[in-house]
Amino acid sequence: MELGIIGLPKNGKTTVFSALTRGRTETSRSGGQSSKLTIGVDKVADRRVDTLVEMFHPKRVVQAEVRYVDIPWAPDSTGKSQGIGGEYLNALQRSDALLHVVRAFDEPSVPHIQGSVDPYRDADTINLELAFSDLAIIERRFQRLEADLKSSKAQEREASRREAALLTRLKEGIEKDVPIRKQELTAEDIKLISAYQFLTAKPMLVLCNIGEAQLPQAGKIEEEARQRLGNSRVLVATMCAKLEADLAQLPSAEEEEFRRSLEAGEPGTAKVTRLSYQLLGLISFFTTGPDEVKAWTIREGTPAVKAAGQIHSDIERGFIRAEVVSFDDLARCGGFAEVRRQGRLRLEGKTYTVKDGDVIEYLFNV
């Protein structure tokens, strides 16, 4: 899973990035002294993995990962779009979802670039930039379709006309402040535009960056923001990024103690991961054994044979069956011997829909 972090300057976007990645940067590519694209990776904490490790004592443990991309935003573009281009646009288009940081904290020593704190105005500003980007992509595609219509065959012209009609509908919606993610699209429409990676079509997690003094009001702030900004494809959460970044530098035991004393609630990394999985419809299944315990991330509703392909294409191609037990049953039984004795191990075929927490051993032949 890859999340692109966006937001206006001085909203705490880079502090959020630091908190989520615990200060660990994987790569950094610079397009100039003050403009760079930074990538970090965080391991997904999952207590089920810890339990499986205690049971099997594997030589290797592989947790699921989230890649975060901190994408700079030029302050001089605020309110007068210059468009998103180059590697920044590419990074946004590669992202599975957007993590949109808006500022809710008031700190005089860090003046807001627009003179006052207003998270909803900031959200509108960034959303407008994303809309401009999509409109530019649509306009370029219109030009290409117009050229194709002059030289294509009759059947190809009909396909081009259908695409042009869909793009016209999307364009009209965007111009009425309706992002693509909120427009009514059929499965065929979604397939047709998937290659464009429109930014307003991507799921979004809006993260309200609050100050430490606002922690007691975090629930109220989050609920108000959810009412104003949220929908089925836009989730909303609060985070005190500065506090989370500080706590992330502590050993786990100390972090938990400080978090309890400050009543800081769920760790920011856990909250963002949980909501991102929910937003994207992702689940985890596990493979186990003396050599390795590994968590795999797949889309909810994935059949067993396609989940096998996540492990290796040979397993998908040579699939025979899957031996499946739920994590809860395995943890309760304490091992596979007892699982088998109690008849909790199931044999499933290609069409079985993998469930969150399934522990699977694939049998295959190639």
C-alpha cells in the first residue's frame, strides 16, 4: 500500500510523515535545494503476527508494509494553480490513496501561509489543485481523441466517442466541484478511466493536525470535520503530529507509558493504517512455518487462487487447493496438530474468498 501525503506548507505534513515512518527514510530524490520527494516505509503492527511468531518461532518474520511519499507543495501556487507536474504528479498517480494533512493547530511561531488557521479553507485549496490536474489530463486526452477520430476505423471511432462522452461527463462534474470519486460511475466507466489515475478519483484520508492542547477536544474536532468533509471514499481523523513524532522516537514500553499518561489514545501510525485499510478495502492473510511467518495484504473479496498469486505466480498457476484455518481458531488451539484434531482445518478451492485473518497453506503443482 502506498499513500501520497499532501497538504499546504506549514500544515505539519512533513511532521506527519516523520511520525508515520518513525523518522526512517527509504529514499530521497531531490529536484532542487528546497524541493524534494521523500519516501519512507513503516511496518504494519499486527498482534496476530506476534502471536504466530510465538507459536512457530520462525527464522524470518515479514510484516505488511505501508509506503509513505511526502510530496512538496509550492507555497506560491496557493490560490493560483500552476498545475501539478513531473515526478510529483507521477508520485500522486502511483499512490493507492491520498493522505491530506490540514492544519487545525494554532502556533504563532509558525504563521499560516494564508494568515489564519482554517482547515476547511486549506482542504478546498488542495482539492482545487487536484481538480485542475484532472481537468488538464482530460483536456490533453480530448486533443488526442480528436486526432484519432480523423484517422481511425469505424469501430475504433465508436469506442473513442464513448470515451469522449464519459470524459465530458467527468469534466462537467469536476467543474461543478464534484470530484470523480463522488460521481456515479459504472464498472465499465471505472475500467475505462483507470489508466488515467485521476487524482480526484483516489480515496482520501483527511488528517486534521491538532496541537497538544487540543487533545481533549480531538473527538469533537474529528466529528465536525467528518460531517463537513467525509463520505464513503473520504475518511477523516485527527492527529497531534508533533506529539506523535516525539513519541515515535521512544522505545515501545516508554511510548506506551507516555501515551497513557497523556491520554493520547490510539497511536497515530495504527490509526492511519487502520483507516487506510478500511478506505481501500484491504485485509491480511498469513502464511506460517518454521522458516517464515508472513503477512500478506490483499483486496477484500479476493479468491484463494488470486491471493496465491500474491505469494508467487507459480502457486497461482499450479493451484490445487488451500488448507485454511482462521487465526482465532489457530490461536485458541495453539497449533496445527490441535486444529486438525478438532477438525478446524478446511480444504478450499480456487473460488474460496479469503477472509481477514486466514492462515493458509497452499498446495500446488507446476
